[in-house]
Amino acid sequence: MKKKTFCILSILCFILCGNLATASEWTNAGGTLLWSDPNNWYPWQPDATDIAIINLADPNSCIIDEQTAAFAAATQVGFWVAGHLDITGGTLYSGDFRVGSEGGGQGLVTVSGGTVTLAIDSVIGQFSGTGTVEMTGGTVSQNAGAFY
């Protein structure tokens, strides 16, 4: 009985852990400022199964330009520290979207073009953080969840 229970728990843990999103952190190590440059992310460029964490601000802001289709399971800008995401064109598809959260985080998202599609909750400023979203163009759509 113990062996059977252990096997079932092991399989369940494997299935659940295999579905967890992993974090990709913006570093601008490639020096291009572009989301689309895989050299700017550690350990890899995020996709629809990853959490994109942008914790760098000017002069190392992250830019989504007209040639970029960016995907993330979640996007966090300014998580504990300052971060800036500049969307000048292209597209961003993200699940959970948080700008300026946790212990003094300062997030800034500027949208001057392109399309942002959000599929889960969006939170601007949370848990002692401050967040700002500035729009001068483009489109932001909240398809599900709530906008806080």
C-alpha cells in the first residue's frame, strides 16, 4: 500500500510541477533593448508558458517594437525594484499582468503603438508598489479577469 501511494504521489507531483511557469528575467545583456532579442533575457526569451520579469528601467528599458510578437504566461514590470516596458508597436499577449508590485516596486509601461492583449488579471500598483501605464496610442484589451 505504501509503495502504491508513493507512486501515485510521485506521478501527481511530476504532472503538477511540469505545468508550472518558469521565470525569464530581462537583462538587456544583448544591448539592443528589444524584447525580441533572446540575448536580452536570462535564462531564455519568454514564451506563452513563462513569466516575463522586467526589473530594469531607463536606460535599459525593454522595448516591444513593430516587428515583435511577444508572449508570456505573466508579465511583471517593476517587481520589488524599478522596471520599464515600452510598447511602440507589435503585439504583447500576456496572462497575468502586474505593474509596480511588492515592497516598493516601481513599474512603468508606456504604450505608443501596437496591441496589448491581456487574458487574466491586471494589477497596477500592489503591495506597497507603484505602477503607471501611460498610453498615447495603441490598444490594450482585457479579455478575461479583472483590471485593478
